[in-house]
Amino acid sequence: MKSDAFFRLLQWDLGCHNAWMVPFTTSLFFVGVLIGSFVSDHFSDRFGRKPVFFFTLALQTFTPLIQATSVNCFMFCILNFLRGLGQISNYIASFILGSEMLSPTARMSALLDHTVGFGVGYALLPLFAYLIRGWKMLLVASAIPGLLFIPTWWVIPESPRWLLQKGRVEEAELIIRAAAKKNQVQAPKVIFRADECLELMQNTGEERQTYTYLDLIRTPNMKNITILSVLICLNFLLLLCFCMTATAMVFYGLSLNTSNLNGNVYLTCFISAVIDIVVYVATWMLVNRVQRPTFICSAMMFCGIMLLVIKLVPEAMHVMFQVLALVGKAGVSSAYCIIFMIFTELIPTVVRNMGLGVASAAGRIGTIICPFVIYMGVYSKILPYIVFGTISIMAAAVSMLLPDTRNSKLLDLISQAKHIRGCRYKKETATALSDLMAVNEQEGPLLAEDYE
């Protein structure tokens, strides 16, 4: 890997005065992710989860094939940008699509599958890189798994929650009945009551409301879930966005920095991936037993302490340096594992993808910066760890302001947004539809999640 990277440096003249382009290439990938988070997530809330999922999957799959033909650094960077455009948006769309069809308990199982799959792919990367030393062939190999998802278009359904919000009741009912049949559960003859269907059809007959990013802060509750209200009366920091920025920056920063640790780069990367998989399984076992803000705070605090302790390790103790870095990464991996789940449970269906897009975009700001933080290691090897450790501890403190969402049902309307800790709110009048949904939760099942 290193020899191939060195050849590319010479081939594209990326040494000396052009050395800054090496981290810039990685940052440009995350710039694509940043823009993709806004664009695709808005389309997902407007046109559906399924179409956006498969479109971004296609973009993520075919771009590396073209990227392998890059003749210069400029072409490589542009294609890297396009690749990033579809990467995280595809991840979020698939995550939302699954979450909206599952119960709170089943959502955690799906989250485990999602994150373990990510960890397995991460573990396979150094193996492929070891066997395929050429970077062009490695790009081609990385695109092959995406081709295997093409047949799933005829298997994966649209989100019933999204269909209900669009007034497409019959389609949602068909999906729910199919889910009940597959789970060998008898679905009731009437899934949606007449008054509920009438209101949905009235909304469909009229011009339905189109939600925008401004709806994320339309009510005091949503405003404070998206915006950090500092208790000294200064609303100056995005709460969820800061948590996402810090978590993503530290997670990807430590992941990308494994190549700079002493020892075999392939083995170190593989060990890092295996640790992630173990952490994901442990997180799944613990997360429903601990309040989620407490869990994230503990994980990020542990990560921060481990990274700051590295400063006390003598440079000659390479093994201890590696152990602390990898153990610290285990903490942030645990937090990163469930942070998307918390956002999913906090943000209503009508703006869920847009809300996650904003949070994801904030995370991309952190990942755009992290390659340059890693580059600071040229001047001091421990400097990146001091930066990442400090940010982790800051995120641990901020995360305690999040409300606990354990075993909670997904929100559908903006008026149902949860309160942030330490803030007071004016009482808001719920809409007729939210009242109906509240009755449904008491009187009977509404969605496929109740048939599991």
C-alpha cells in the first residue's frame, strides 16, 4: 500500500510543495459527502427513501470504476468528490428505510447488523489492499459489492411511514400486510380507521405541505433539538450537529491515522476493524440498559482520556502508543455506532432525512478537517491525538443535554418533538393527526413494527 502510494506521489508530483494535496484529496471526498447529505436527504423526504437509496448506491458503485482510469490528480479529486456525494447519503437512506419499519427493540438489532456490516467491510479493506497492491485494481474491487445490490430493488419496499405521510394509504397497507404475513402474524382486517384515512385523503386532495430545512427549527422543541441552547441564554451552537461533528471527526481521524502508527499498516488496520466489530456487539448488548446520553458521554469521555494519556507515553514505547490509540478508538466507535439511532428517534418522520442530513453534514465538517489534523503529525506525532482527545471530552459534556430515547416510538410530526434537558418550553397544541396517532398507540397497532 505504501509503495503504491509512493508511486502515485511521484506519478502526479505530489511531493514537497504539492504535499498538501494528499490530505486535500481525502477532504474533498468528505466535501462530497457534505453536499450529498443536504441534496439527497431532501430528495429522500420528498420522493421516498427507496429511490434515493438506490440512486446513491449506483453513484457510489460506478464512480470508483471511472476513478480507476484517472490520468491526473485533478480527475481523481473530482471523482473522489462524486464518490463521496453518494457514500454517506446511501448509508443514511438505508438506515432510515430500515428503522422506520421496525419496533424500538428491533431497531437496535438492525443497527447492530448495519454497524457490524460496516466493520466487516472495514476489516476486509486491509486484506484486499494486501492482496491487490495496485490502487486502480483496489478501486475496481471496492465497487464490486455494490453490484450485488441491484436485484434487491425488487425485494426492498418503500417506508410505510413515509407513504402514510404522503397519503398513500393503500400502498402502506399492502406493505404492512406483507410484513405480517412474512412474520406469520395475522394482520387485522382494518389497519387504519376510517377517520384516519379520511383525514389523510383530505390532505392528499389538497396541496400537501412540503417540508424544508426551516421546518427543523419551526417549533421551540425542534429548534432546541437542532440548536444547542446554552443555559446562559446564548443559542450559539448546534447540539446534535456538534455531537456529530466531534464523533465523526474523531472516529474517521483515528481510522485514517492507523497508517501512521508504528508496525505493519495492514495488520494495524485489521486489528482496528476487529476491535470495532467487538465494540459494536458490546454496544448492542448494553445500549438498552443505559440511558443513551449517559452511554455516549461515557464512551466519548473514555476515548478522550485514552488519547490524552498518549502524551505521557515515551516515544520509545511504540506498542503502548498503539494500544492506547486503538483502545481510545473503541470508545468513539461505540458512540458512533448509536448516534444515528438517537437522531432517528429524535427527528420526526416528515423531516427525518433532512434532519439527519443536517447532522450528517455537520459530521462531514469534522471529517473534512481531520485529514489536516492528521497531517499535523508530521510536526508532532502526538498532536493529532491531543486534538482528538480534547474534542472527545467536549462532545462527552455536550451529549448529556440530549433527551433519552430508549424504547421510544418514532416521532411522526414536528409537534411531537422531544424536549432537551434543562430547557423550558411553551405548551403547543397538537395537530389532529398527531392526536389520532396518540390514540392509535393506546388502542391498537398502526405500522408493521407492531407485527414483529
